[in-house]
Amino acid sequence: MEKYNKFRIEWDCRRGMLELDKVIMPFFQQYFDELPDAKKDIFLRLLACSDLQLFSWFFNRTPAADLELQEMVDHIQEKLNLHQ
């Protein structure tokens, strides 16, 4: 059995906000496989956060209290050229 169930993760990448769908899903599709397992685990923790938290971190630039989650947000923004 595969450690990371790609179908389940892809389902979890689908969010309730279009803005988040345009960030999280492309990152998953393009970059998830190249992440080391520790970073994959952090990405999964990020997916467990609420849409409001994610929106705040990605679009309002409110920093996440959890440093690992903030580093993942920064990594996603960097990979998708979302930094302003």
C-alpha cells in the first residue's frame, strides 16, 4: 500500500474557494511528487486547515502560527510565483 494516497490527497486539495483551488491543486499536481516525505506530511497538515485559514495565509499574508505550515505556504507561493 502506498504511503500517500494520491486520490485522497487530490480530493482534499479541492477547496470551497476558487482562489484556493487555483493555488493548492496546481501545486499538488506539479510539485507534490518531488517533495521529501517530511514536506509531504506538512502539506497534508496544511490541507487539514480551514479554507479561511488558508485564504488568510495565502492572500492576506497573515503568517501562520505554525512555522512549518508557514514555510509550506511560502514554498507554494514561491513555486507558483505568487510572491508580491
